[in-house]
Amino acid sequence: MTHYVPDNPLIVQGDHTVLLETVGPRYEEGRDALLAFAELVKSPEYVHTWRITPLSLWNAAAAGHTADSVVQVLTDLAKYPVPENVPVSIREHMLRYGTLRLVRDGSWLRLEVDDEVDLEVIRALKPVQDLLGDPVDAVSVRIHPRHRGELKQVLTHQGHPVQDLAGFDDGDALDFALSTELANGEPWGLRDYQVEAVDAFVGGVGQTAVGGCGVVVLPCGAGKTLVGVAAMARLGMRTLVLCTGNEALQQWKREILRRTTLTEDEVGEYSASVKELRPVTLTTYQLLTWRKDRYAPPAHFHLFYDANWGLIVYDEVHLLPAPIFRETAMLQARRRLGLTATLVREDGRETDVFALVGPKRFDLPWKTLEHQGWIASAECVEIRIPLADADRLRYAGAGERDRFRIASSNARKGVMVQTLLERHPDDQVLVLGTYLDQLRWIARRFDLPVITGRTPRREREELFERFRQGQERVLALSKVGNFAIDLPSASVAIQLSGTFGSRQEEAQRLGRVLRPFGPSNRAFFYTLVTADSKEQEFAERRQLFLTEQGYPYRIEVMA
């Protein structure tokens, strides 16, 4: 008789997909277990589909999980017996992490393998051949240091992850510490999970340390910036911080000066208007990738080499532009910390983050922090709104891309915005949109201040501060509001439109309202979606990451 455990939530399938039933008593246990080694693929109401991939298993291995522990989780939570091929495949992939190792060999590096046949397999891979030096012995080959990043990148894409044990150059020393109180005398300290995240990243500070590169994944509002600042203080080295934009840069600068013993003279800004090279220097991805023309090389990459950096911090590492990936391949002797709320990349380059920045070192489920009270409890609502008759006719005759634009700009969304503003009369509200004409129309209709990429910096800062002080109750934001905007009083977000099926954007926008506030500590995230349209299809994909984190979407239908 087939083994059957009715209360268990998982159905493990031979193609490495895992079905998770959402209505049983062990749903949350199953979801939290899968987060460590699988990826969510789709999430309809009653059964969610997860997939176990080589990359998800390599990240699990790098985080300290073993193949036996992963197989045991599946066995313990499976409703039916686990197909025999799945444990075999899990062990094969997870044991592969660590069989290729990069170590120091004087002024060169050496790629070591466990078995001489493995080395022959590697040497037979054409994309790798130009990156290999002379053999040292039957199980190792010499590698030039300049090939360190590219070799890891190529081998990872070929299904052979490399464990980098070659260590790092320390960079210039920088002696500073975290402060124990803010300027107003208020005491502060790192939260337990922030300390754990720093410990997981650093992993010892010596040249042969296993840590020193990798990614910390924490929800928006959980203090990723403080983790970065604490890692800087722990290592005590000259640091370059790469930010998503000027608002993020200024926020990092404020936090560094508030939370550490560093002075204004030691923290510099390398931007379009200011070019300061200091012991801690902050810049943006946009500036680093700026070109005089499309054929010219990026004009500011020299910043990577103008100082003896000991640490490079990549804020919102999931957004890393392709040119920064290429340059990061040349910076493997520097310690690298990636910070993000989600490792999801819509271009599929998660393997490049793994190979070039480092594996996932720390990840804490969003719901765990919600239960502990560190981030707000959020209710996610998708409101489906039909098109007016005239727009339905336009939609029917339009091409695929135009259909998405017509659906996203549905004029009837304005009525729902009014309804939601009346539903939350005492809350501070962010109205978020992708299409500027739509956002400006809503702003005019409800007499709202609006911030876009063209809003002057001083005006932006004034509007943000007015919102923080409660002088503005509702603020309209374009995509510039997706990242690193600290608006802790915001408790309601209304999403008018989004960027196709971007899961990372959905997560970042929810993050705008997750910072704890008030006695209720509750947040509301409304997504306005045109019913029976391309926008509704993309919305289902956008919601995947948040569903993975335990945020079900309640559906409302506008009459």
C-alpha cells in the first residue's frame, strides 16, 4: 500500500517540482522549509508550485544546508513517497558545490578538484580553456588572478559552481566603530538578526576566510543598510558603496554618520555634482555606467581602482547592471557584500550574482520578521477593474504591448483611487505608478504632490520631508519611489500600474509600507488591475515572490 500522510503539505514530483497545498495545517511549515532550497513558480489559491533548481541547491549548500537535511525535509513533509530520482539529483547537485575550489598559490591562484577525471571534464569545456593555466598536478591547475571572476562565472553557467577560498586583499585600514547612541542621546543597537547577518557574511576576517563575499537577503524595512554599515565597521577597511540613486546615496550617508564614529570628512559622495574620494565613498550605478556616447566605455569605472578598497557594498544587488557585472568580475580580490530584499532578477542572471558577488549568506523570511514585530503586518489586495466599453474596443484591436498600456492606464482606476482614499481617511498613502501621464492625471484629479525622475532634487527632498512630518497625507510616486526611500509613516500603498511581470518591483513597492508605525502596525497594499487583460496575467507573475514569502492576495472586483 502506498505510503500516504494526509496532513503533510508537499507533493514531490519526479521533474523536481514540488506542490504545496495551502489549506492544510502544515502549510506554513512547508513554505518556510522550501524557502531554503527551492523557488516559487506559480501560486494559485489552493496549490502552489515550487521548483528545485541547481542554483537554489547551491545557495542552500553555501548557506550550510546539507543534501541529507534537504532530502529529510522533503521526506518528512511529503504526502506521498518522494520519487527515487529526486534525492539522487539533490545529492548530486549539492555535493557538486565544494568539489571545485579556488585557492591561493603564491601570486597566482589554483583550481583544485577532488578527482582527476573532474579536472579533465573542466579542461574539455571550450568556454573555460582560455582561462586555465598550466597544470600543477593531476587534480589542480594554475589560474591567473585576472581570470578569477570570469572563470567562476563561466563554470557556474556550465553547471560547475566554484567555492572561492582564495581570500581577499585587505585594502586600506579604517578604524571606526558603531556608535551606541544617536545624536539626540537615544540609545540604539543592532537587532539579533542583523548581528547574525553580519556574522554570516564576515565568516572570519582572515585572508583564508570562507566569508567576505556574498548576499544578505532581508525585507524592505528590516534594516539592510544597518547590516551594511555594521559589516563595514566589523571589517574596518576602506569601503565603496554602490547605490541605486541619489536618494539612496543620501540615506546611506545619513545612516553612516548617525550610526558610526566616522566624521563628515571621512564619508564622501561621488556623484554628478560632487567628486569626493574618501575612506568611505558612496556612488550610484547610474553614474558608474554613464557613457559620453553609446560607443564609449563607461566614464567612471576608474573609481573602482582609484583607491585601495577593502570592501565593496552593492545595495539592491538584484538590480546590478550588466557593465557592473563585467567590472565585478575583475574585482574578486575585494570583499563584496550584496544587499537585497529579493534575489529575483527578471533577466535570469541570478547565477552571475552567485558567481561574481557571492552566494546567499543570510536570508530571513518576511513573515518571520512580521511575527516578531520588526516589520508591519501587511494585507495585499488585488482589485480588478473592468474597462469602459470604448476602451474594450480599443483593447481588442491593439497589439500585445499596446494592450498592456491600455489596461494599465484604465481611466476607471481613478474612481477606485478615490474609494481607497475614503476607505483610509487617517492613513498616509503612497500612490505608485509606472506611466507618468497616468500618475500626473491622478495627481491633478486629487490635488496631490507628485515626484518623478524629473523632479528637482531639492523639491523631492522637501516633499519627502513634508510627508514624513505629516504635512502631506498622500504622495504620488513614479518608479523613483521603488527603492531606498525611507517613509516610515506610510501605511497604505495604491499601485496604479507596474513594469510588466516584475516580481522585484512588486516586492520593493510593498516594502515602502512595511516599516513599523503606530500601535496597529498594519499596512495595506492595493494593486489596481484591469480585469481579463494582459495586465491581470502579468499581475499574477508579479505576485509570485510575495506569495512565496507568505503574503496571499485577496481579490476584490469593482462593479
